[in-house]
Amino acid sequence: MVLGILNVLSAVSLLFIAAVGLAVIFGVMGVVNLAHGEFIMLGAYASVIVVKLGLPVSVSLIVAPLAVGMIALLLEPIFFRYLYGRVMESILATWGLSIVLRQAAQLIFGAGYQSVPYPTDATITVLTTQISFYRVLAIFLALVIGLGVLWIEKRTNLGTTARAVMSNAGLASTLGVNIGRIYAGTLVFGAALAGLAGAFLAPLTSAYPSMGLSFLTNSFFAVLVGGLGSLPGLAFASGMLGSTQQIVAIFIDPVWGSVALVIVALILVRWRGTA
Amino acid sequence: MSWPPGIAIAHSGIDRLRLTSVGANCLIVALLASAPLWVSQYFATDILARAMLLAILALALDLAWGCCGILSLGHSAFFGLGAYAMAIVALRWDSGLAPYVGFVLAILLPALLAAVVGWFMFFGVTSSLYVAIVTLSLPVLLSAIDLRIPKLTGGLTGLSGIPSFPWAEPLYTYYLLLGALMLAIVIVTWIVRSDFGRLLMAVRDNEERARFFGYNTPALRLFIFALSAGLAGYAGALYAPYNGFVSHGLLGLVLSTSAIVWVAIGGRGTAAGPVAGALLVNILEPTLNAAFPGFWQLFLGLIFTVVVLLLPSGLFGLVGSRRPPRRGFQIIDAPPGRRTRDRMTVAARKLNLSFGSLAVLHELNLEIETGKLHCLIGPNGAGKSTLVDVITGRLRASAGDIVIDGAQAAFLPPNVIVHRGVMRTFQASNVFETQRIGDNLFLAACRRELALLTQSTNQIAMPVDARRVLQLSGLDRKLDTFAGELGHGERKWLELCMVLTAQPAIIILDEPTAGLSSIDRANVGEVLISLVREHSLGLLLIEHDLDFVKSIAERLSVLSQGTIVADGSVQAVAESPVVRQIYLGHTNAHE
Amino acid sequence: MLCVTDVESGYGDLTILRRISFELAPGEVLAVLGHNGVGKSTLLRTIIGQLRARKGEISYAGKSLLGLKPYHIANRGISYIPQEAALFPDLSVVKNLHVAFGSRKDFGIACDHALAAFPFLRNRLHQRAGTLSGGEQKMLLVARSMLVSPRLILADEVTEGVQPMQVSRIAEVLRACREHDGTAMLIVEQHLDFALGIADRFVLMKQGMIVSAGATSSRGARVEIERQLAL
């Protein structure tokens, strides 16, 4: 029972961690980034490289966000900048980007799974059952990230400026806010969060070129259900979708769990739309 | 940060389904038909045949995407579902009927899945992103389910040994598949060239305007989506016996992604583009993939990204860039008696609406009647356009009622409100810019969607009042001009004509004279007065120009800070202190 | 200081401003008068860079403003108060001020100075800006403008929906700004008393053009303006 609850919480947390980078980018800039899954994938491969270099795997939790953030920074002026405010184009263009990144990863790293060791093999014993400590760590990481982003949003000037840009970019511009820089910064921040998610998830799922796809749809569903620009909304959505998936996975099957997640997402969005 | 002007060849797709597209398709079919004469049999039956089947998939995708704007990122799910349905029935059921039943199932099952998914996607609050994500998840889920029930589907290894066609000669199969492709081309071309196709493109480019002319756009999109899924399933049904085995990859994202790439490169929104794109890529792929393993996919991805950003109309946009020939529109009289209501009222009662912490409408009461020329004035930001949005179903009030002719109307979608007899124009005149004026008028006049499938007419049925306005504006001589090329004033005239063509009982006009010259303004005033006096229309004008209002209105209401502060005859209200304060400035010191 | 020459501007294919020319000296206040829809707001939006001038030239302190992004223009010391959607309604009063203040130093001191003009705001610092009344919002906008000590203020209908007492407060504050800090102002107004009370000169617009101009202190000015507006 306790194991079950912790597993559910851990699944919810993992979904939240994967989706938060997407939520930030989408919320502030309105850019649909279908390459979000690939940013996660790049973070996972950063872990692989860190391990190959002989460094302890927990270092990847710092290296990965930096690396992916850097890649986003490089891509901003040549690619993302042309997509702000253009929905259909950004869907297609970032889909193209994701194809390119997937293929590039396959060429560089090969198509197979590359496993990444856990930073810790510790387990905790709760009421005579053993749970992987790492999975429980996910819950803490989700809380830290969620509260951290919320803190930035509500308590820092940067967050206030980002919210202003999200609310009315034109007005913010006339007040002297360099919205180009805000957009670029948000992109890098969101990408870094995705990279962090990738590094954290790598030991759980192993790194493989198409891993991004399985996170992409779930992350988007979480963001769409939770509502644009709302971090608490994302938490709620992650809760609903993640727990549905995990519960169905435990009682029936992981595959039907994924199906259940999509069905619940469809129902929630439809219901919210007509409310 | 602007891309070169080449992009301005907007993917307005325009109805390029004329000679250029049909011609290109004929050429392609001719080439394919004669191919066995000049390529090896292996090439024809292995590579070309496969390419033709995938071209059908591309056509199916384009029907949804290019023609109707539904970005289905996971369309191969329907193809794979069709292939598996055919395979499973053919393998598990020992009967002469098996292939036929399998074929039918292969078309019906994907269509059904599409209909169910579409019901979630298109109704309620929707967006291209939502559609993209939901359709993206289909192949992912189907793939996963496929692996979960290997007894039925063969799991990773798939199903093999599917009985092939009842003949030994491979070239017969080739020509059968060519025939299948031709059938698909004919179906898609038929749809797009019919009046239904005109409607689809209007919905694709300006869904909101279509809804506000009474079309049930979510249902339309559902229909097309299901149709395109069925078409993809049809291709899958043929693939199974042709290939002999079906594998897991048919359901996956790789095939879906490739289909999007073919359509984008070939040219979406045209019937020839997707066929050309699919054939081209699938013919080149085996050779290039062998020559540059791995790099080919990367390269294709790059080409796709570049095409999407720089060349939205694809290759066909470059090649087939001539404008379609003129249609030769003909205006005829509308059958009399469509305007059934003589007297009708629209009443807004105690409306309240807030956007977050901003209260926009507050306990608002207003009544509009037929046979009256009623004006609504008020300062900027007072909520006039928002009020119109609520009455016509574009926004929902948080409290209050809308009553149309005695019946509740507060939760109705815009197209139903149109059917009740209430129509509107938009402040920034909203017309179908990628269509000709004649098409715009046609779409305004006609409303039964499915009937349009069977006709392709150049006649526009217009009532007397609409024809008069059309002549007055000079637009009757410009029926072949694209609406996007019209100037500001002409666009306002067009929108007015369109609304009149639809024969509503009550029209709400949002700033009809903004930006018009004084001559046009006077003309519009005369027209509006005659519409009310001679045709008993009910008009509500949202206006700024107090002089114009005084010259034509019978009744005047003033909206300020979310509520009606004055309402009555023009004489009484126009001279009241409220109006003076709002409009003429505080010319009397109030300190 | 601000030099507008033969400017033409509009939305899409609609031309609203036709050949607008005028000059503003440092520390001068110019009132832009005229009915709804003549292009007064369009003028301000063109100057601040939200709209692109199709023809003509706009120069400020000797440098051209054409083609610059609004934030570049704002950071040169021009403060724009729009007529609509001028605040972030879901952010608190103090956060609205923060956004305008940006990364400058000493927010506290500047804030005190601005709030001294409108003391009631001190009690509303953490209230969501959208919940203030119309008049209070306008006063917040003036405070926000003063916060950055601009050299030029572009004010669009800053007294719209404001009670008479609050109007005179705003007038006092702007006058003080101009006297102590030498701020120039371009005031778009429908409220004649207010406009003529603080402006040195006026221009009157009709259908996108300036049809009348003069000094507000001249004797026939008021009569002439009212005559033009009534036509």
C-alpha cells in the first residue's frame, strides 16, 4: 500500500519534472517546442558522456542542464527567434528540429540503449518493503524544482518581468523590457530544465535516441490539461495524469496505463473547454 | 528578423486544384503506367508499387492537413491499423469472404477511431497544437498496444504469410495498385474541386468566420478527419496482401513523420503535391539510404525544416504557381421566403463578465428588435465588442441571460445562433481572404454542408437587398478578385454583402463606418436605413461617429464601464449630459 | 527635442496618419486634440515604435527613432502611457512599478518620490492592479511614468474616466514634473480644461492631419478649438 502510494507519487513527480521545462517555454513565449523530448534526450546522453569520462554520475545533474541550455542558446538566434508568435510554423519547424536531433543522436551514439548507473543504489525500508531511494528522490526533486520555479516567478524581479511579458509583451516592450532577451533567457532556462530532467531520468530508462518521444506527448498533455502559464495547474495535471497512469499500470498493465493517461487527458481538456 | 520575401507566397494554398494540379497528376499517372516499359520489373514491383501505396497515405494525410488544416502528426496509425485489420482477418478467418471483410474493416476501423478521437479534439476549446499532440499520441499508443497483445498481432515480429492477390503475375499487382492510387486521386480531387472543397478551405483558413456564417465547423472537421483516416486504412488494406507481412513499424511514429515530410516537401493543399512528394522520396530513399546510411534521414529532416520555414507551399508551390483560371461567377436570385421571422427580439439580461480581475460587463441589459435601427455608443474599452461577442456566442458570460425570440441562447455555439437569425460583422472586417469575392458570397449564401459535396457550381443565390449593396459597392464587377487584395473600405462592403446574403433577421454591425470615406459613409447610412425600413431588418450598430448616429438611428444606447447608462430615442439620449461627457470632452468645468 | 516630419502611418492597408509634422522643445508640453478616431493614439504608438512609420522621420535628441524596437525607444527616456491595456492587471501595484523600473538602482527612493505624488497608492502596494478603480489606475500610470524620471512623456487620455478631483491632482503632478525636472510632454486629450491647463501649445487633428495649431495662452485659442471640434 505504502509502496503503491510512493510509486504513484514518484510517477507523478517524474511527469512533472519532464513537463516543467516545456511549461515555462510555452507559458512565457507561446512557442510550441516539439523538440522538447529531444532536449530531455540530450540531457540523458550528457549523463552517458559524464560516465564515460569517468566522473561520478551525479555530476551530470549539473552538466546536463548547462549543456542543453548551451545548445538552446546556440539555436535561439538561428532558429527559435523566427518562431515567436507563429504557432503552426513552430509546431512544424520544431518537429523538424526533433527529427534532426534524433537522427544526429542515432548517428553519434548509435541506436541502442545506453545504460547509466544510478547515483545511489540505496533503498529505504518502509514498513517491511524496500523502495529504491532514487525513486523517492524524484518526489523531492519535483518539489524543489516546482517550488524553485514558483519562487522565481513570484519573488524575483526576473519572474515579475517574465510574467509581465507573458501577460502583455507589447506593453512590456514600451516600458523598456527587452523582450528579445527575456525570450532567449526563458528558452535557455526551459531547455536547461529539460536537460536536468533527462539526466535524472537516464538511470531509470536508459538513454536511447527516440526516448524523447515518450516524454513529449505526456509532457504536452500535462501542460495542456494544467492550463497555460500555470505552475500549480501543471502540478494538478501531473497529479491527475501521472496517478492515473501508474494506478492502471499497477492493476492492469503499463501499456494500458499509457492509454489511460491519454484518455483522461482528452476528457479533462474537453470538460474544461465546455465548462 | 525577417525572412526573405519568398515566404510571402503564403501557403494560402488557394484552390490550386485546377488544371495545374490535375495536369500534374495525369502526368504522374501516365509515367507510372508506362514505367514497366522502361524500368526493371524488380524496381517496378518492389519500389514503385510500395511508393504508390505510400502516396495514397500521403494523399489521405493531405486531405486532412492541406485541405482542412488538421495537422495529423500520427496519420500512419490509421494506415497501420488498416494493414493489421486486413492481415488479422485474412490470416485468422478461413473463408472466401475474408479478404473482403478485411478490406471493409480496414477502412471502417481507422475511420471509427478517428471519429472518436475527433470528437474529443474538435469540439470544445481546440487548437492546432492540441490536434497535433493528440494525433501524435495515436501511433505511440497503438504501437504499445500492438506489443501487448502479441497473440493477435504478432508483437515485434508482426504477422507474415498474408495471402496475396489471386494471381501470380506481379505486374497485375502493380497495375492494381496504380488503379488504387488513381481512385484515391479521383476521390480527393473530387472533394476538393466540389463546393465542399471551397468550404473546407474557408474553414482551414478562417474557421471563426465560417462558424459565424452558420457552418458547424467542428462536425466538418470530424467528418474529413474520419474520411482521411479511412483512406489511410484503405492504403493499409492493400499493403498487407502486397507486402505479405505486416510489422510493428507500420504503426509507429517513423512512418507518420515520413508522411508529414513527404506532404510538406511535395506541397500541401494540392492533390498532386503529396503524390509527387511521396513518390519522389520513396523512390530515392533505398538508393540514398544505402549510399549514406543514417545521413539520409538527417538530411531529410533538415530539408523538411527548411521547407517548412522558407517554402511553405513545397515543391509544387514552386512549379505549379500559376493562378487558377477564373470561375465565371453568376448571380441569381435567392429563393424567396428564407427570411421567415417577421418580428424577433434579442435580449441581453443582467450580463456579467470579467476577465480575471477586470470586470468588463456588469449587470448589462439591452434589447434589439427587428424593424429598428439601434445604435450603441460608448468610450473605448467600455465593452461594446465584448457584448457583441457574448450575444453571438463567441464568449460566455459568467452570469446573465441571452434570450433570442423567447428561447434561451446563452450557451449556444455561434453557428446555432446564426441559424436563429442573428449575425454580426467584425470590427476588423472578417472575410475569407484566400477566396475570391464570388466564393465568399457563395459561402455566405449556402449553408447545408454535405449537399455541397455533390455540386460544383458557379452560381451565387443572393436576395434583392444584398444584390443592391453589391452593385452599390462596385464589387459586382470584381467577383474574381481575391478578398485579401481588397482595400479596407471594400472589405467592409464585402462583409456587409455576405451577411445580407445569409438573410438574417437581426444584424449586429461592429463599427461599420470606421475608416470609410465620407461618400462611402453616406452610402452605407442610406443602405442601412433602407434595410430597416423596406426589409424590416433589425440592426444594432456599434459606432463612434456621433454625427453618423444622429443621422440614421432611431434608438440609441450608451455603454460605459460595462453597463448601459442611457437608452432611448436618439433625440433624447444624444442631447443628454452623459453623452456630452463621454463624447465631447468635459467642455464644462466640473472642478 | 522631438521632431516629427511628414509622418505617415497606419494598420495593414489602412492609412491613419497623413503627413504629420510638429516639433517639441525640451520641457515643452504639447496637447494633441481631436475627436475619436482621428489618429491621436496612432501618433503616440508610432512614436514609441509599436507601429512602423511608413513615411517621414521621427527624431529624438537628434537621433532617428525609426525602426527601433519600443524598448530601445523607452530606454532613451521616453515614457508612454497607453489609453487601453496599460497595466498588468494580475500583478500587484508594486510589481507593476517594478516592471517599468527594470534594472535601475534604488527602487525604494524612486518609489517614494513617485508615491509622494499619489499617497493613496502606499496602501495599495500589494493589491492587484486590475482591482483598482479606473481613476486610481490612471494615477498609478502617472506614478509609474514618474518613476523612471523620463525626459519625454507620451500620455494618451490619461484623464479618461477620472473624477474631477483626481484630474486636478494629475494636472498638478504633471506640472510639477515639468517645472522641477524639465520633462517634455505630448498629451493626447479629450478633456479640454485639463489639456489647456497644462499645455504650452496645442495641435488639433482631423482625419489623420493637423488642421490647427497654436499657443494655448493666446486669447482666441479656446474659442477656435471649440469651433473646430464642433464642426
